[in-house]
Amino acid sequence: MLAFESLFARTDLARAMRDNPVLCVDVGVRSGADADLLPIAFAADVIGFEPEAEAFSGLSAQSPYRSVRYENKAIGWSNGRRLLRVTRDPQSSTLLEPDERIGTEFAKPQFFETVKTVEVETVTLDDALASARVDGVDFLKLDIEGAEYEVLRASPRALSSAVAVKTEIAFVPFRKNQKLAADMGLYMAENGFRLMDLIRPSRWRHHGYVIHPHFSLESIPYSRGQIMHGDYLFMRDPATLVETRRAERAAFIAMAYGYFDYAEVLLTRNDVADDLRQRYGIDVRASVRAASALYGRVVLGREIWT
């Protein structure tokens, strides 16, 4: 990912990005700020929330982003005391009750077995942002092991201000009463978002970890895996992005992910194109084309290396 770091700082869109920075709220920041916005890291501020004290203490303030701030808070669907269930693999720790039947069925009990419970004080995302004196969000990332749907429903202000959302989703209920990918898709569509992509889908075999396209010495040497979870990336319907500067930030986020077609739709809109031309002398079509070519060369080089 290092090749992507502040990639667009080398384009003529850089000044516009610096003057109109993106605010990213990262809920579930155990391993550090999400790397997906690295191409615009020089023009992105990050606020991250992590409930586990041990994981929070290991977070580093050093970051490629313009600024980063971490809060040791548990984001939930209501304010109050709740149990955080810490699983044998701590990355699967959750506020919901794991369904151990799924772990047994797919021979992956480490993601479902609770080894301890920790009482935590949960707050809604809206209240956490208000406490942090944050008025609005541009990019919202949620990775909270099954509670993403409930958290979004409980924080309408954060969702209404966001122009892009990346959220973990499940196709099989890992936790009891967990909402699934279809529920999330419908809810986000009702709130003016379009599903752009399924990112990093994870597929599980019932036995073993070696999956397509690999061959192993397991009892069943080769098998495709069942799709289990991944991340949905949502972007706002362009028709809902009335404000010029907000449309620009949505385009910058889309470019960071490589969706230059969507970005061009926004940036060539009359009000946006006029703003960028008058402020920075930017020819939008030429600038998007150049940024696309730059990004594409990095993607090609990474794929060849892989």
C-alpha cells in the first residue's frame, strides 16, 4: 500500500484536496486507521474509536494521514453498560452473542468462543461525535463485528452527513439476531446510498483454510468456499449531493478507491467544474484522466508483483 500513500499529491487536484479535506470516522480501529484512503492521506483527517483497552493502548499516533485522533470508546446502538464478548481470536470480539453453531459447522471455533466478557460503556456514534465536537462526517467506516446495522440506525446525523460508507457485512449470521448484507443494502438505499462494491469478500470451506484457487493435502484437496462476509462500499446517489464542496469530497473519496467514472460524474457537474476551474485553474476532465492513469499504473504494478 506504500505506493498509494498520498498518491494524488502528485496531481493538479492536490491543492483542491488540501483546501477541502475529507473527515474519516473509523469505528473499530483495532489495527490503526483504515488504509483505503491512503491516496488522499495528505488531505484526510481521521477520528478512530476502539473499545478494547489493550488494543487502544497499542495504537500509534504516527500516521500518513493529515491528522489522526483515537478515542477509547465503545460505539453501540444505545448509551449504557453492555458486555463486550472477547473471543479466542480477539479480532472477532463483539457486543452481540456469537452463534457457536457456525464456528462448529465451519471448523473455526476461535472466531466464536467467548473467553471472557468485559463490561463497557457504550455510546451512540452521534453522541460520541458530539462529545468530540465533530459536526459532520464525510467517510464512515464500521468494523464492529455484527453491530454495524444497529449502530447506523441509532446515529442518523452521522449517516446523513456521510458521502461514503464502508461497513462490514455478513451473509451468514455469525451472531444471534444479526442483520445480514441484504438488510444493510436495503437500509442504505433508503437513505440515499448506492452499493459500489463488495470489498475483500471472505469465503470459507467447511473444513480447512486452503481455498480456491489453491490445492492442498487436506481430506478434500480442492473446493470453493461459501461466501461469508466482507465489506460493502456505499457512495451517495449523485443526485443527493447538492452542495458543491460536499460533491467534491465525495469525488475525492471515490478516486481513492479507484472509482474514477463516479468521480467524473460529480466533478464535471457545472457548479463543481466551475468552482475547480475558478479556484485552481483545473480542467476537470484532463485532471481526472491523469489521476486515473497514475492510479492505474500503481494497480498494474501491484498486480504484476502479486
